[in-house]
Amino acid sequence: MKKEKLTEKILILVFLCIPLLTSCAGEDSLDRIKKSGEIIVLTQNNAHCSYTYRENPMGFEYDLAKEFSRYLGVKLKVLTPPWEGLLEALKNGKGDFIAASMTITPSRQKEVEFSDGYLRIQQKVIVHTNHPRIKKLENLKDKTIHVRRGTSYAERLAELKADGLDINIKLYDDIPTEEFMRMVANKEIEVTIGDSNIALLNRRYFPDVKISLPIEEPQLLGWAIKKEEKRLLKKINEFFKKIKKDGTFAKIYEKYYANVEIFDYLDLKKYHKRLDTRLPKYENIIKKAAEKHGFDWRLIAAVIYQESHLDPKARSFTGVEGIMQLTRDTAREMGIKDRNDPKQSIMGGVKYLDILYEKYNEAMDPDRLLIALASYNVGRGHVLDAQGIARERKLNPNSWAALEEILPLLRYPKYYKKTRYGYCRGTEPVRYINRILTYYDILKREGIS
């Protein structure tokens, strides 16, 4: 009898606790996000997701996530676990959602919930421009295809191989698609696979690659959420509908993907021509600014050409503007009211370069100047990261030769994960300076004084 009453009391307590348990369970991610005032995005540190450019965070996925945090009225925190660990990090509560240009696939849908697709992409074969044209899948026979482990590319290639396509699949850990594209461009590997958006975005940096035939039907990218987070999922879908309707999504897309089919690389023939047609318009301003800050005016002219082709209306997809390609924040710091005014831009840009130059007073010229130029291009933060790695390797952090070796390493997770400013397209400042020195040398040889 006592046992029956005890059982009855336990049942009553259980039923009484159900509303409390439901209430606790109802306090899902969305409630916690609003209470804490912060949302955590899991993404990737690369050119199409999230990265730092001239000290400013940016990237297609970063900008979307930032807009979502504003939509919720909370701050955004960014975490970048390895690609292979993204889903586990989400399921283990390390972040609230994944925004990493992740393709919605059946295998992934078994593990997580996906938002409505926000961008249509297609997996493409990527080879060198000199490679024989690949017209059909059978042309991949006996080829070794290099891709990252855990990607939709690896999944699709495994399907093709199971269906009888005789290919070799070489898998790598946590190497981004853009790095495989660089390897193809440099003929280090023959074939890789990339989503069309990533391939088109990075082809501007690696013009020697050719985007070939698709290996899969068009797919959609989506944000990933834990299975039980239905309210957060609903909020994300509402957010995408809103920004697609009000033009915000299109604005962010245009910022990163506008004109990706067009190659904007320099050739020396145009350079020689523009020395006659464009340089004379700004020569006096350049000389005045260079003299004021103690630089060779021909070097400044070379910097300006590399930045904008001597076009005062130039605008980069990264948001920098004007003949010296200044960010809005830098322009404000230099007292520039109109970045598109060539006089203001040149005077302010050279002043900023001089400020950077003064920060490297432990280096000797020409290293000091080249390090300052690298900071102008990619941001002082990434140069400081490279100097830190140089010290660890017992290299001279004030030597451009050392930083020229170190900066490209910042595109590898192995190195940038240990740095303050993270991923950097480290080959860019090296290429940037090499081009400037080429233009500078031509100006000197032309006898322009």
C-alpha cells in the first residue's frame, strides 16, 4: 500500500515537472542567444567565408552572418574550427550555426538541419589553362584528383568511382579549395574540384587555371543548425527571405562575386601606354606628396599604378576606393573627405604609407620600405603575424626576404591558427611588391626624373 502511494506521488511529481522540463527545453539556442546578447558562427578562415583585410573582418559568409546578428540584435562571435570538425563542433554546442559555404547533401542532412538554400552552385573540374580540354567525365580516367577530405567533392568523386569511373582520389586534411587552385596554377597537381562560386572568385588570383566541366547537378548552399533548433532555423529562413527581398543579399553578393568572370590582371603593354596617357595628370601631386614624406616619387607612382592603374574612380570588390585604394577607416584617419579626389587620395595615401614606414624603424632600407608596402597591401596585423613566425623560425623579422618566405604560409591552417589575425592570402603582398618593383624599375629605365 505504501509502495503504491509512493509510486503515485512520484508520478504526480513527474507530471508536475513536465511543464518545468518543457520550459527548460523551450529555452533553446534562440533564447540563449538573446539572453547572452551574442551569437556564435562556425565558419572557415578563407577568401570566400571569413578573413581579415587591412585590419577589417570581411568575407561573403562573414558579411551574411554579421547581418543576421544585426537582425537578431546581438553581437557576432566567429569561430573557425577545421573543416572536418565543423559538424561535430556544431553538435557539441561550440557554435550556434555553420555559415561556411556548405553544400546541402543527403549525408549531411542526416546529421544536421539546413536552412533554405541561399546560393546555387555546381561542382566543377579545375585544370591548368594548358591542360587538354576535358569534355566529358570519361576524360578523367586514370587522373589523380586532389580534394579536401569531408567535402561534397570527395563524396561525389567516390560516387563516380563506385559507378565505374576509373579515377584516383587523393584526400587532404583541412586544405581549402583556393589552395588546390594555386597548386593547379603552379602545375604542382593536375586536377582538382571546386564549387563554381569558389572557383570563379579565386580565378582572379590564379588566372592560369581553367574551370572545366561539371561533375554534379547544381546544388544549394545552406547554413547548418542542430536538429532540435527549429526556432533558430525558422529565424534564419525568415532572415534570408528578408535580405533577398530588400536587396541586402544582392549587395553582399555583388561585393564579392561581381564580375568574377572578368580577369583584372596587369600587362606591361598597358602600363607603358598609361605612363603617357594617365601619369602626366597626377605627376605633380605625386611628386609633392613623395617629397613631403621623403619617398622617391617614381616608387609612389608605381604603387599607385599597382593599386588603381592611375584611375581615381577605381573601386575594389573589397570596398577600397580611389587612386590609392584606401579603406573608409584609413581615409578618415588621414583626414580625407573624398577618397575619389585624386589629390586627397594621393596625399593621404602617401601619408599613411609614411606612418607604416615609421612603425618598422628596426628594419633597414630597402627592407623597411618593402615591409611597409606589404602592410599597406595586406594590413599591418598580418605582417606582425608573419614577423612572429619568422622569430619562431630564427629568421630576421626585419628582413623582407624572410617575410617573403613566411607570408605565403599564412594561407595554411597549420600556421594561421596560431596567429592573432588569422588567415591571409599571403602570396598577394609578395606578388604586389614584385609588381611594384617591376613598374618602378621601368620608370627608372625610362629615364623619367
